[in-house]
Amino acid sequence: MKKDFAILGIESTCDETSAALLKGGREIVTNVIYSQIEEHKKYHGVVPELASRAHAAKIAAVIDEALQNHPIDCVAFASGPGLPGGLMVGRVAAETLANFKNVPILGVNHLEGHIFACDFEGTQVKGRLRFPLVALVVSGGHTELWYVRNYGDYKVLGRTRDDAAGEAFDKVAKLLGLPYPGGPQVSKQALNGRRDAIDFPRPLLPGTWEFSFSGIKTAVSYYLRDHRDFNIADVCASFEQAMVDTLVTKTLKAAEKYRVKHIAVGGGVAANALLRAQMQAQAAKRGLETHFVERGLSSDNAAMIALAAYKKLEYAEKTGRKLAAHINIDPNWKVCNWRSKE
Ligand code: KG4
Ligand code: ZN
């Protein structure tokens, strides 16, 4: 691929409208993110219809700002998983731009983007990921544990059976009357609380790599019902500890079972300070290295989409293989392998 191969990435799967320009697969030139938080705040969660409208209203301006008249060689967009309305807006924008610029278009998996984002250091791609690794994707819509042999070569070990980790944070925040998005709010309250004040469950689901967080959320709601004079900081600290214990324990178990030396953690919840500290400390004790996505790139952004596209194109060029373009949106797209077994 030519040295300054430029990809314009588009992200619109949930409640961020984003466009980014990635040059040479190694430098983020622009990464414009319009967050819809204000639109959804009063409903304590993402309202799909409002999200679609906000994407449609903002996407042209966001792309324009990211593009800044740079020449581009490809347009990439997240074609799933995500909310159908937002995905359609991303697809139409990507197709229009690709036709106008006469360049190819490529759809990529949003969750792959979250893991590939661990490769960024500031605006540079440092290629920090070392394979094989165990990856934990923790966001508002997804919680998944993968065994990753390489970019594009995955075995999905488990997903959540019910709420995603970020969703659990958001729902507990709502129960406590804290604003959306709940994760950062709960974390902030937790700083002044005791982590062992309340013994919320750690749903480990032995024998599976799946997660289930709705039980912790229900336990919090029962606790609040039964303790009218509850201490909000203690509730937040104990809840956060239960979530982090569950995520760390299962991830480390998977790393042990699959004999990897590296762990990657991506997605909005990867910004959580307790998760970062405890995963890192406990992994280090076992001689494992942890690669968390940097905080500024943990939530939804188009730079990670452009990077995922670059990795695919680079592989296709090196091997001469033709990869599927994934232009049709797929709201439930399960990550799939695009690297052939050598
Ligand atoms: O990846 P993301 O931006 O969007 C999805 O793809 O879903 O993740 C957003 C989620 C929200 O649920 C938000 O509450 C959560 O990430 N989150 C956090 C923190 N920061 C964001 N959860 C826990 N602790 C945080 N510091
Ligand atoms: Zn996401």
C-alpha cells in the first residue's frame, strides 16, 4: 500500500457521530467526534429514533471537518453491530462520499475497531498488540471475551447473556438518580465509598465464558428498596467492585486457559479507573501484559474504524486475497474471521 494511503472512517453505530482521517495506517490526522449525550440525557439512555435523527443532522458537517479537503484512497464505515437507523446514516454517507471521490468503500465491524484501538498511542499507531491474546470488549452495548490469534483471526469465547457492562453501569446510575452516561458518574461517587460495604454478587457462571450482569443490577435495586437511608458512595463503590471483580476474574481465567501472555481491553468501560488498575495489577502478578485502549479513544470514534479497515486492506494486498466489503448494514453482526488459516 502506498505510504500515505488515506482512509476516511465513519462511525455512527450508537450515540456518537464521528469521522476520522487515518494516514498510512499509522497516523490519525483528524478524529472528529460529535457526542449525542445531551440529546439522550433526559431519557437516561440512548433513544434510537433520536440517535438516527442526530446522526443524519450532523454527519455531513462531521465528515467535512474530518476531511479538510485531504485526498483519500478509501472510505470505511462501521456497518455493524449497532442501531439500524444510525448504521443506515453511516452507510449512505460513506457511499455518497466514496462515489463522489471515486474510491472504494469498506464496511468494518465496530467491535473489532474497539480492540484495534488499543494499538493507538496518542495520534500514532504503535502496534502495541501482541498475539495471541485474550481480548475483553466492554461497552454500552456489548461485553465479549475473545481469543485472538491475530488481526482478523478470532474465537469468540463468550458474550453477555443480558446487560452489557456499560449498560449495567448506566442502569444502576439511573436507579441512583445519576445522569447518563452512568459509568463515569458511578465511578466518581465510588471514590468516596467503601468497596466492601455491600456484598453484591459476582456472577462468574463457571463452566462458561459468558457474562450476566442483570443480577448485580437487580441486587442493587433490592438494596435500595430495603435501605431508604443508603449511602450512595458505598453503593457505587461496592457495585463497581463487583463489576470489576467479575470482569477481571473471567478475563484472567481465559488468559490462563488459552495460555496467552497478553490481554487487550477496549470499549467505553475500558476508561474505568478501577478496572484498569485491578486488571493491570492482577495480570502483572501472573506475568501477563495488559493493553488498555487509551482513555481518549475508548468510546466510539471513527479513528478505530479507519484502523480496522487499514488492517484488512493491508492483509488483502499482502496476500492477494479478496475480502468481503460488508457494505450491507448488519445490526447484529457477530465478529467474523477475515484472515485465512495459513
Ligand atoms: O463504547 P461506548 O462509547 O459505546 C458503545 O459502543 O456502547 O461505551 C459507552 C459505555 C456507556 O455505557 C458508559 O456508561 C460506559 O461506556 N463508560 C464507563 C466509563 N466511561 C464510560 N463505564 C464505567 N466506568 C467508566 N469510567
Ligand atoms: Zn462502541
